[in-house]
Amino acid sequence: MAGIRRDTAAPGAPGRIVVFSPSLREIGGAQKRSRLLVEGLADRGWDVRVITRAATYRRPRLTRARNLTVLEIPGFGRRRLGMVLFLAAAIPLGVVWSRPGAKLMAVQLMSTSVAAGTCSLLRRRPYLALSTTSGSLSEAAYIRSASFSGLRRRLLERASFLVAQTQEVASTLQELIPGGRIAVLPNPVEPVELPPALNGRPLAFFAGRFSAEKDLPCLLEAWARVVPETDGARLLLVGEGGDYRSVEAEIRNQVADDSVLSSSTEFTGWVADLAPFFSSIDVFVLPSVSEGMSNVLLEACAWNRLIVASDIPANRAVLGGDYPLLFETSDPDSLADALKQAFSPQPDILSRALDGVRRAARRSSPDEVIPRLEQMLHAADSSRN
């Protein structure tokens, strides 16, 4: 299946699972998380049927591989139309695919969980709902203000487990659905065999959407403080603005209007494969003010890079509260200091930082995450639903 990795499947047949998720091929952390989860379950012998909401697609697409069937429902780049088309297709097909003994799972507490919850109600099947975001831009915040909020909450109350990526998200879900069964499961990340050693060059990069919550203007303010004190320093901004909360025009103007920034900062555009950046650049920087659990942060851990990250609960959940290169959120001076330390790390800081990223990579290994997800799926049959 083009774009979807297939490995050898585990022996046996654990059963069928119908997954409602964002597209497995489009840009985004939830999309990447969905792909790794469904691939991992298929590799372990599950009959995985996936119905995705492909927001930018203009035609449906059906693909098959061993133990894995994926139907992508087009959204034509229009949010409301995409939601209606997805629900109109996903609910009846989910009911058909949810044969006796099947499990259901939704990635994101959006239209995907509405579809999974409805199928669960109609077929009396257990389901899991996986949250992907936290903070002021979280799915929980969206549900509180969304149309049909009461219906969405009642469907989530049916979930055998509401699955959070961090304890912070778990607390938010508990407030949203009092009495719900909450579990914490980190995002999986692809392991990297023998990541290259650090090379000591003063290069840093950010990768992701150029959206407001990433706080890229703060990164650029900090970078303007770093460059005069660091010979040869260069910053790569890998990604693009996307359709929602884009600040791409703002930060491009910010760079163009500052001679220090324009001579030391490069925009690469969207890049499908980040491996060349992780393999050649020592420092990954994540200045976000809000995250669920950043997939690119986990990739940086798998590549054993030095990470400079904002001190927010989601990043502490990955790196640990004692990680030495966390900086105060939205503070250019604090971020600049952390970048300078990363470019010339003291031995103690280097050791603690690399220990932290290695621990994070082990916790998010598919070999750790997928068996825990399977335990939840098997336990769902004995839940209160």
C-alpha cells in the first residue's frame, strides 16, 4: 500500500477493529499517530478496518494491505462539508464492519468519535476514544463550545476508555466526562536504528505547522539574540502554515524585515521526510505554547537529538521535569539562553539531555505502546459498557 508501511504480522488473529481517524497520509501529528497505531495493530494480527476523514482529498480512495483496509472519505478542503460526508459514509460502513466481536476506536474527539460512538450505540460494541490535543485549543475545549455538545458528551460517556497522551490531558478529559474511564497512553514513534552522532555545528531546526500555538515569532525573536554570539548559526523552519491559525505570512515578514534573521534563517517549505534534517542537525527546537503530545518531538527523541523545548506540561511529559533544556514559555531571552547552551553544552547538561531523550524514545516505542493499547481493547469487553 503506497505510503503505508507493512511488516510481518504477528501469528494468530486477535480479532477485528474498526478505526475512525484523520487521514493516514495528510500532514499532522494526529495523522501520523493514527498511521503508526493501525500499522502496529495490523502487524500484530488484528483485522484492521480504517475509515478516515481526508480533509483535502477530492475523491474517495480504498487501499488494502495485509490485515489492513483503509477507506479515505474526501473533504474537498471544506470543514463542514467534510464532516457531513465523513459521518454519512463512516456510520453505515462502521455498522456493517462491526461484526460480533469487533472493537471500535476513534482517534481525535471530533467527528471520528461521533462516528465511533454512534456505531458503538447501534451495534452494542465497545469503543476507545483517543484524545490528541490539550490546552485552550484542545478537543475538550472544542466540545464544550461546539454545536450538539450534549450529544457529543453522551457518546463519549459510552467509551470503554477515554485515552489521553499525558496526565494533563487525562485531567481535562475527567473534567469533560466525569466518571469516565480514563487511561494514559503516549504516542508511538518509529524507532531509529543507530542514529548518527552529534556533529557540534550551530544548526537548529523547527518542523511542523506554522500555526499560532507553535509561537514561532518568539523563536525568531530569540534567534535574533543567538546569531550575534554564535558563529555560523543557522535556523531552518521546516513546514508551512496550513489551513488553520497560520502565522506563515507574519513570520516570513518578520524574517524579511530583520537583516540578522534574513541572513541566518531558511524556510524549506513542507517536507515529507524529516530524516535528512534529524541526521545532520543536532538541535531540534519546539517553542509551542500548547501541545497534546508532539509527534515531531518524539521523532527528535528517537533520533537522539538535543531538544530545546518550551516548559509546558505536554513537553515535560515527554522529556521529564528535570530536562535541562526546557525554557520559559513565550520568553525570547529564556529560549535564547537554552539555544546557546545546546550549541555549546556543558558535559553535565549534554549527558542529562541525551538521557532524557533516550528514556522518552523507549517509552514511546511501538513495542511498548501497541501491547498496552491491545490490553485496553481486550479490557473494553469487561468495561461498564
